[in-house]
Amino acid sequence: MGTAMSDPRSAPKTFAVKSFGCQMNVYDGERMAELLAAQGMSAADDGEAADLVVLNTCHIREKAAEKVYSDIGRIVKSAHEAGREKPLIAVAGCVAQAEGAEIPARAKAVDIVVGPQAYHRLPELVADAAAGKSALDTDMPAIAKFGALPKRRKVGPTAFLTVQEGCDKFCTYCVVPYTRGAEISRSWGEIVDEAKALIDAGAREITLLGQNVNAWSGEDAAGRAQGLDGLIRVLDRLPGLDRIRYTTSHPNDMTQGLIDAHRDVEALMPFLHLPVQAGSDRILKAMNRSHTRDSYLRIIERVRTARPDIALSGDFIVGFPGETEAEFRETLDLVDRIGHAQAFSFKYSPRPGTPAATMGDPIAPEVMDERLQRLQALLNAQQHAFNRATVGARTRVLIERRGKLPGQMLGKSPWLQSVHLQTDAPIGTMIEVDITTAGPNSLGAVERVPVAA
């Protein structure tokens, strides 16, 4: 099945890729842009009408598919109002995988549909669509796309590197196993080679990505079995790489080897995003999270023993079907016991095809709203407290971009806080700073001037 245009059209010369959702979608969007550029197309300037628009979609948020159709409508309307021909429209990512042929059946303006495991075929699909042919591919081959992607040639000081895709956990609320497929790991050699290419292209910090990134496994160059900790240790030896991060992790794959890497590897930043989702064992079981409240707390204790200054981040869902007020208070208590530097929290919303979508006893929207406000108030207070605790600290900041004020630059601390300061240091520079101020979402700093000998 596919979509076919009624009339052939000239091949597009400019493109725009608009990515939504997680860091893996950001990575996928960057790779799609590189694929199109390798075909001789150029990225449209800001505000310029592109010949091809790629909507790289996320299916995690509520009504994700409806938002895609709304975006398609805006693109068509904008072209019509400007008296332009409608651009080629490609829907990529997880909504494309979930909806498939339903997308062009419902939105005739869509020319291309490509899933997250097939986007290496995007140039071919664009050519098919321009020729008026069917252009739909939602196959899920075993990670074959990476071998078809071009070499990384120019990146900023921070870069994403996908090492693992898919999920075997089957949490009852989540669509990822259905849109990204089973857990699969890229090979050791492929990852090391891409990391070297990223460093050569300008990266000083690399974030390893995966739906369950700490489930990565493989064999090293000597044929020895390795987990994510082994991969981190070999990347740490690459010249020019100053910082390593990874996300997103699952508690069940938080091995002692990975915890020890936080103690031993200086380049591995003291930040861990480890979603727990809820503080009630009954709700965790209903979610099929396969960890308990106590087992999660024991992991956190081991991590903090290995790296006392680590910043913790998590994900939380409120209003899961059947959640009582007492069970919600267990989540608040868990949050209070842990203390977070950052966190993400959401109201439960059903995803078609997931087991939780058919569970009874839904929570009233106004109850979910009130619970989310209470949870976010606590999480925001913890984040602000963590930021305030860094005032007076001396640390290193990687300069990533210019700020809004003259002479202002923005970067990240080791704990993933945004830091703004006045400096002449160029983008990509690692500088030593003293943290001077803390707001709810960012820090202020001054560059530390070395004392002459």
C-alpha cells in the first residue's frame, strides 16, 4: 500500500526537517537531513518555503496523530495563501509507523510515509513521490539503516549517537515496542567509527541514545562480550572526546558495571536519567515496569555511593488507570526521598493498541490535573534547590551557542544545567567557571581567569 501523486513534479531542491519528541528523533532528523544533503538538496533557510517538508513525528504524547494532521493542514494552507505549489510532504517517525497507509488515506496532501527503521530509504522515496509513484515504507529491518547513512561531516560541540533501538519491556502504557520494534544493538565497530567521525566533525561531547540505552550489548574488537559500560570505557579513550552522556535507561538494565563506570570514567558526566514512573508497587506492576519501589531506591543508593555528586532525573506518570490518592502520595514520597535535579512528568493518556488503553477505572481529568500540579510543584522545587546548591562551585562548561545578550554565551555544566555567562570563548570551548547565580532553570557564571605564574 502507498500514496501516489496524480501528476509528476520536478525533484525538490530544498528541504526542511521538523523533528518532534525525544532525542532519538532529533538524531534521526539530523541523519535524514544528511541523507537529503548527500543527494544535492540544500536545507531551506529559516522562514523560507522548502520544496520538501519532513515531519519527523513522535507518538508518545497525547493526540500525537491529530497534531500531525494539523501540521499538514497548516503547511498546505500556507502554500495556498502564498500562491505556491504545495511542497512534497513526508511523514516520518513513530506516528508514520503506527498509522502507516492510513495517513495518506486521511490526508491526501501527504506524499511520503516512512517509519523510523526505514528512513535510510528517504531519498528513494522522495524520487518516487516526485515521479508520481507510491512512496510508503514502514518495514522494520534489523537496524540495516545505519549502514546506508552518510558519514557525519559537520556537527556542533555536542552530538547524539544512537547505539540501541527498540524495546522488549512492553510497559502497558507505551507504544515504543510497536513503533520501534524489538531491542537491538548496533555493533561495537559501527559505534566507535561513528564516534570518531563525530569528533572529527567537531563534537566534544557525545550522548549515547537508545530507547533502553543501557540494554546495549555486543562484542568488542577482540570478540569479548560487552555491555554499555565497556562501550563507554573505550569511547573514553578516543582523543578529542571530553564528555560522554547516555539516555534513556531502564532500571532493570542498570548493571553494577555501568554504575562503576560513573565512578571510574572521568568523561562520563555525573548525570543519570532513570525513569521510575510511579512510587506505588501496585501501579508499577500494572504498568509492567518489572521493578519495585524498593529495588529502584537500592539502585539509586548504589549510584550515589559510586558517584556522590550525581544529578538524578526521572519520568513520572500520574493518573494511571485505578491510581488511588494514597498510591499517588507514594509517588510524592518517592520523589521526596530521592531529590531530583531534573524530571519529566505527565498525565496518563491512553495509546491505541496498548494494554493500558483497555483497562477500566480511568481517573477523572480534573483529578489528574490536580495531581500533576502537586507533583510538578515538588519536582520544580527540587530542581531549583539543586541549582542553588551549585552556587559557589567551580566547574567546567562546554560553550554550545551564543546567548541573546551581547557577549553572552550559553553552555552546559557537567550536571546538564544550562549556564550563561559573558566570555570571549568561542563555541566548542571548554572553560572553567565559578557558578554565581541560580534560577529555576539555569545558572549564571563568571569565567575563571587563570592566575599568572
